[in-house]
Amino acid sequence: MTTANHKQQIQILLFAMKRLFARPLLFCGIIILLAGIAAPTVNAQKTDTSLDTLSQTINLEQAIQISLANNTQMKRSLLSIRDADQQVRNAWSNVMPDIAASATYTRNLEVPVNFIPAIIFDPDADPNELMPVAFGTDNNWQGGFSVSQTIFSGQAFVGISSSELYKAAQSESMRATAQGIVTQTRVTYYQALVAKEQLRLIQAQIDRVEQNLEDTRKMYEQGFTDDYAVLQLEVQLSNLEPQLVQAQYGVKEAKQELLDVMGLPVQLSIDIKGDLSAYDIHTQNAEKDENQELKKIDGLTPLVLEEDSVALKRALKLRGDLRALNIQKELRGKQLDAQLSTFLPSVVANYGLNWTASQPGTPQFFGTEDSRARSQTVSLSVQLPIFQGFSRNAAVQQAKIQIKDTELQLYQAKQTANKEIFTARQSVREALQTSDALTKALNQANRGYERAKTRYQNGVSSQQELMDAELQLRQAEINYAQMVSGYLSAKAQYDQAVGQVPFVAEDIQDIKENIELK
């Protein structure tokens, strides 16, 4: 990776740091990643070490905080709220005074002439005779102020309350987005831990096979076994090497998925804290330090598997998407009120303050006191629409249809939420019910492998028996890791289903303040 590419990646991350100084944990997470990029840049002239060889470690909480601050969906949600703020201001402008100032200057290069009957000036003149008369002066000034104030406008008043509801709906949509991003980060993080564990298990299996191969070769040299036993282990080792490569790429892909959720370049090289093989889903404390954050995040929302009706009530109260739909339903009602208000009159008050001036010869701004006059006017206008075709009635019917459609959306969303709660709860229960058996199977597989290894070394068992024991051990280890990941993922999904998601509180102001936009 070139120095230019490293500089480009540094620029990508710098904007995500501007607001993070108030959040030490998140700031430390970004610093850790940034250090991994800066190091190759500093040593670019001395070594060919690429970014992929670095390993900067982050924990689950750091990953979540970075995702909340840097994910593109979160940024778009913030923009929607800012747009809603401006819509509120725009709605209020419809009931605020409209004040305008105007000024006009006219220079008559030739004074306009009109023809009037000459009899006006001379009673003896011919009645058909017209006389040219010049009206006006060389310079004419007009200026003033006008104020227009809406006294009553049904659509304007409804628009204010509608804009406030729209802003509330956007805030709830942001809550739903944050809940989804946190859950997605947790699940992706756990999947990366599974990939990491699979790589470790394959490497451990390779180490065991290599040790067995070394022991078998010694036995062959001493005449206790034949060369076929050595060949079997060599074939087994050769078959494991491609699996190791696949597992290595699997880890990279899993970490790239995590980086993508976090809104960071997938070219970054990171490591993640956590050891699924040492994670006990039944205890509150972690046995290993690297599992402390996993236990902490899992414990932020205590597991309470409630009945469907109770869990659904909680979801209606806490889930951002359901709250947004409830507000959307209210908003549809306001839109109906707005359409009905078109049948009502509108009342507007107007005030005008004007000055006029006329002046011959050389212009002087708005003339003199003798050639300038002021006037004031006040008016009240009432407009009552009587007939506008069928447009108003059609708009009312459309608003009623939209209310019904929103009700159906809310009903479907409740059904979906109920299904998500049920599915996640079943997955959590499955993991809890199978954990004891899988733990027992793992312990038995460990003891079985050690016994098979001892028996083989003493010449009382076959190579096939040792290979079978090794295979059973690896399968037990994989099953246990997948069970732990499945539990943690199901717990994260259950948290989202009922709306109790870590780091997404009732007030989402902290989340909004930490999102950085270019």
C-alpha cells in the first residue's frame, strides 16, 4: 500500500474525529485505528510492510460507538432531522407578518400629454375641439412599506402542528436507525469472532496433526508402525492447509463487513477482542479479560423473556420504527384537517405606509417638504372559496385513504415486531437449552482426544482412532463457538425486537451530537 493511499485513509478518518473528543471511549477507538494507518506512512521509506500486516485491536463498545458516529445511515437520519427543523420554520413563516419595502423613481424625459375637451377651459370653444395638456413633472418618487398579517388560515395553522409531528417522526426514525445499526454492529462483530475462532481451531488442529506426525515418524523409525500411518497424517495435514487459507480469508471478510457497518474503509486492518471458546452464557462475569466488554454489552439489557403480549407492549413503547408509525398516523390526521380547512375562509389584514413626491428640473431625493406627501391605509380581506371543481373533495378522500393505509402499515409493523420477538426468543432459548450439552460434549471430546493420543503413543490403538478423536474434538469446539455466537446474536436481535438496545436511550441527543457530517 502506497504512502498516498495511507494519507487518503487518514483524511477519511479525520472528519470522524472532530466531535469525538467529548466521548473518550469512542475517541480512543478512532485513535487506535488511526495509529494503524499512520504507522506504515511514517516507515514507508524503510519497510514494505503493508497495512494488512497491522493488527489494531478494538472492542465491541468501541465498534458500536464508531458505527453510531460514522455510519452513513446515521448521517442521513441526522440530515432528515435538520430538514424537518427547516420545515417547522417554513410552516411558522406562513402565519408571521410579511413586511416589504418598495421605492420607485421615474424621470419623464418628455412629460406625458393628454387631450381633453377645450370647452373645459373656454366655454365658447367648439365642443369637438380637444386641447393638449401636459400632466406630471420631470421627477416622480414613490415609496413605502407594506405589512400583511394572516389572521386566520386553516391550512397554515394545521401546517405548523403537522411540521412539528413530522420532526418528531424523523427523530423516531433516527432512533430506529440507531437501534438497527447497534444491532447490526453487534451481530457482525459476533460473526467476526466466529470466523476468528474457526481460524484458531483449524490452526490448533494443524498443530495437533503436526505433533502426531512427528510422533508417528519416530514410531516408524523405531519399527512400531508402518509408513502408511505416516502417509495418512501427511495427507490429513495437506487437506488442512487449504482450509486454513479459507479460514484466513473468512476472517478478513468478516472484519471487512464490520468495518463497512462502522463506516470505515474496508482496507483497514483491525483485530477484535473476544474469545468465544472461553465465554459462558450462564455467568454474569467473564473468566477472561478479553470477554469483559462482551459481558458488559450483554448485561446492559438484562435478558427477560416476557410473554408475547407484554413484549409487544414494550416494543410499542420503545421501538423507534413503531413510534414513528404512530406519529405518522397522527400526521395523516393533520393532513386530513388541512384538506378540510380549504372549505373555510381565510382572513388577512394589510397595512400600507407610502410616500409620493414630484419635482421639476434637477432631481432631489424624494423632493422637498412642499412636494412630498404621505398616506396610510389599513384593509381587511376575507376570501371564501365557493367552488373549485372536485379538487377539494378528492383531496379529502385521498387523505382518508392515506390514514387507512397508515393504519394497515402500523398493523403489519406490529405483526412483524411480534414475529421478530417470537423468533429471537426461540433462538435465545435454543442456545440456553443446548449450552449444557455442548459444554459437556466439548469436555468429553477433550478427554477422548487425550486418551486416544496416549493409547496411540503406547501402541494400543490405531491411527484411525486418533484421527476420529481429533475430528470429534474439532467439531465440538466449533459447535460450542457457534452456540455462543448464536446466543449473543439472538440476544442482540431480541433487544432490538423489544426496543431495549444498548446506547440508544429515550433521549437521542447524544447520538445526534456525535454524528459528524462533512
